[in-house]
Amino acid sequence: MNNDPIQKKPLKALIIEDSEIDALLLLEQLKAGGYAPESRRVDNADDLVEALEHQTWDIIFSDHNMPRFSSTAALEIVRSSAIDVPFLIVSGAIGEEAAVAAMKAGAQDYLMKGNMARLVAAVDRELKDAQERRGRRAAERALLAQEEEFRIAREVQQQLFPAGPPTLPGYDIAGASRPAAATGGDYFDFIPTPKGRLLVVVGDVTGHGLGPALLMAATRAYLRALVLTDQSFEDMLARARQLLIEDLGFDHFITLLFAELDPAEGVWKFINAGHPTGYVFDAEGRIRAEMVSGTPALGIDRDEERLVPQRIALGQGDLVLLLTDGVTEARSAAGEEFSEERALEIVRRERAKPAAEIIQALMNEVRRFSVPDSPNQDDMTAVIVKC
């Protein structure tokens, strides 16, 4: 047989009452109902204000008519303090009109001192309702904070992108990124080098929100600074990787397709660090080269594996396509992925158009395919270089 005493529920109760005996009777009812009340009794405005300022309360009980105070005045003070505490009127005499007015003013319930049978049930109900209200408000505040973070992240992200495409004789180059509702860390850039070449970068930081956007801003800053140091193509990325290790920590990594176009020689040099495969189409729309990942994403490779660039000779009519996985992994309402095959087919079909129009057509197709404003939708980024 279990002889352990029943655990009583703690309750901080503020009692607005001029009768000490009535306050004691109220506390006895609460104890009999399974509560262990910690209470304070006040009977005037000054003491009520002081009690609200110096202690938190689970519930407030108030007599209606007192020599120096009333439940109406007490309720006004409680509500003006901006605290959400159940307010119950417990009175020996309260007219129907006064009771209705009190409920409209924010009182949760009223009970007659001569009939306290439903006191405990009313307290149980109001404590539960108050907890649910606080939970809803906390969720709303968290949502607003998240929305603000995403708004700032989108602003940061948009500032990373080039103001316009570079102008290179013999080449048509374009890039675009469409942020999702929960902004991630997509990034693309065109960086001219002192030797007349062009760095083309497409990247994606894991995660969503302000953190990934700031990490990609750091990546952009490092690469744009390193291009001025006259290091080799692979050494620039290796140095950026070293600088990013501390920024990334162990919670994030960056996939990056880092390329260099030599417009005079038509040579495309690249390193794919964990990023989705890039493609080179010929003039007939056939894929003649793939830029598959040859090294881990930045932040995963803690041992600083040596970076070895690969080269592709570009010819007239060739088209280079770089994407982030937000394009290929966009999902329909049925859960089907847009897929790499669809993306390649659209680019192949639209290849005769200017680079910017090809990207526009691709993005529009993904938008039509996927669920609008889906929380699972990732940023979509594409870059096209036409020879």
C-alpha cells in the first residue's frame, strides 16, 4: 500500500480582501482542493501596486466591495500593470450588472462567498488558460523574431550579389538568385582579376536565416580581398578555406563551385568543393563536360586537402550552367523533386536565348512546379556563361 502523501500543487495567490477571516476561508478551500498556496493579503491600492511590483503571482482573488477599495479599481490596476494573471472576483454581494462589467473589463470569473463549491475547478481552468495564453504569445514572439531575422538575412544576401553582369567581349554572362521564405545562404559573384580574367563563384551555406547569410558575406569578402593578392587560382580558395574554418565552426559548411574564365584563351578552370555538378553544353545542346565535386565542402575538410583545379576549353556556342540545389530539389505538392534532368532540359530548350532569359525561364518553371512559399523551399541560384 502506498502511504506517500499526495503532492500538493504550489500556488502563489494574491488576495485583495479586507476580511482576514474570509481570506483564510479561501485559502482553506484551495488547500482542500489540492493546492499549497503561498499568499499575501492586501486591501488598498498602494499595497496592491507594491505587491505586483515585487512578486509574481499565479492568480489574484478580489472581494468586490471593501471600505477603502473595490474589485473594479483593483482590476484596473492589475490590467494596467500589463501582467497576465487570472483575476477572480470572490464576493458576498455583487449585482449582475457589476459582474458583467467586471468580466468585460478583464476579470475571468466571479464566485459568491456563500457558494465556493466551484472555486477549485475555476482556479484549475484559469491557470490552464493562462498557461496556454503565455504559450501562444511566446510562439508569436518567436515567429516575429524569426521573420525579422529572415528579413535582415534577405537584405544581407541581396547586397552580396553583383549589381549587374560583367561585360566581356564574346561572352554573355548572367546570374540570378531568388530567396526562399526562410532565406538560406545562396551566393554568386563575378570578380574581375588584375590579369584580366574573371572569377565566377556559386556557393551555398548550410542552414537558413541570418547566420548563413553572414557566413556567405564573409566568404565574398575573403575572395574579393584575396583576388588582389596575386595568388594562384587554387591558392586563393585554399586561403579562403583556412580563414573560414573558424567562422564556420562545426555547425555549418559551404559548398562552392569556384571558377576562373580566361576570356582571351577561352579556358575555364574550376574547383568544385562539395557543390552540385555544373555543366557545359555545346552549341547543339549536348552536355560535353561536367564539373563534378572533387573536394569536400569548405568546413568539412578540416585537414586542408590539396585543391587541384580542372580545365575545360570553351568553344564557340558553348554554354556553362552552374546551379544551387534549391533549383533541382524544389518539390511539388505531391513531394516530387524538380530534378536535375528537368533543369537541364529547360536550359537545352532555351539555349538560343540570352543568358538572363534562360535563367528567367528556368526560375519560372521551378516556381510553377513547386509549392508557393513552402517552408521547405530553398533559395534558387543559377549562373550561365555563353560563349
